[in-house]
Amino acid sequence: MKHYALDIETRPTTAHIEACERELLNAVEQSHRDLAVGIYSMPSDAKKSAADKAEARRVKALQKTQAAITKRLYGGATSPLTGYVVGWCLRDLNSYKLGVKPPVRTVFGLEDDEAGIVSELDTLLRIYGENSTTVWTWNGQAFDIPFLRWRMALHGVHHGGWLDPMAKPWEAVTRDALRVMQGNRMTGYSLDAVARFFGIADRPDEGEDYWRRIFDSDPEEVLDEVQSKCIEDTRILGCILDRVGLIPHRSPTSSASNRETE
């Protein structure tokens, strides 16, 4: 049985970002119009006091609306209806038994490149699905695989059985390491939290500020950073799988050697 670690990176589509930005602008303009109409209809001696109170209510309501729209904007990357696949990393875990740095294959690009990005991944996993291969993901059952299925369908990529929900792909080709680890008592089940638990890596969890910076930046400017993160995620996933014995072909000596070379 051959083992691979898979991770994908996603980003809100341009259309989704533009729609949210228009909604934000409309919310600001509407709040100003509502304030002006309300104050204009009042007697002059009551206008100042009323204006102050109305302005405070307007600002509070506007902030609430802006927060909701902003959350929806950045959350666009989590839905295949409003996000797209920036790229993927597939790490070969089989060479771990040799105590050498595993081969890593990545394909990344911009929004217009998505069809080719998902098509190339599908081609690889079709081959793996026919050769007794297990492709490990982290939360792939809930996120990566459904996201890929939707985006492939959008681009007319007729994926093989490894994405077919009726073919039980979780047992046949892909397995979700998160589901396996949830049987253990830990303080958290994010990839970084589990890595810290096992002493594999001390990387802090990616917070909202990190993703806001990535999504607010030009996609091309942060592409290398996103790709590096994806590669590191598959490295950490591979180490976790090795630590809990789900890749049963590495000795402790070779494991230590591999961690040093990576």
C-alpha cells in the first residue's frame, strides 16, 4: 500500500470579492441617506440632539453590517460556490522508509488557471486509485474532497471514482486523518494543535489576521507564501501519520533522519 499526503489551498473568487465590496459601499451610502431623511424631518431645536443620537445608532448599525459582509467576504474561500482552488501539494510518504526527504509535487496558479490545476490533480489521483494507494488529508472529508468535486464539475473535469460519493472514496482512495485523530483526547484538533501535541512543530494556529492579509493581498504576490504553507502542511501531516503508526514502514531511526532532512 502506497501513502500520499494531500492538501489544497483556496481563495475567494474575484466575483465574490467584488460583490461584497459593492455591498459594503451600498451599506455606507444607505446609512447616510437614512440619517439625512430622519434629521431633515425634525424641528430645528431638536435636530442637534437627535442628530447625535441618530449618528451613534447609524455608526453602530453600519459597523454590524460591515462586520457581517466582511466575514462573508473572507469566508468565501471555504465554499466552492464563492471560492476557487489556488493549488495543491501531494507529498509522497513512501520514501520515508528510506530515511530520505520525500518527493513533493505542487501545482499553483491564479484564478484563470484553476481548470488546469484541478485537472492535473484528477489525472494523478485516477492513477493512484487504480494502484492500491491511500491519499491522506486533514479534514478532507468535510472540506478538501467536496470542494474539489464542486470545482471540477464547474470546469467540466469528469473526475474518477476517487471523488464519487457513491463509491465510498474515503475507504477506497482517500482517508481523513482528522477523523482518525478525533478518537484521542487533545486540547484541539487543528493540524497545528495536533502537531504541537506530538512535538512535531510549534507553528501557531493560522488566525483571522493571517487569512485577511493573504486575501487582501494581490494573489500573485502571495502565491509563493501560500504554496510554502501548503507544502509545510503536508509535511506536518506526514509526520503525524508516522507518529501514530498509520504509515507502518518507517523505523524510529529513519523517522528522526527524515525530520532532520526536511
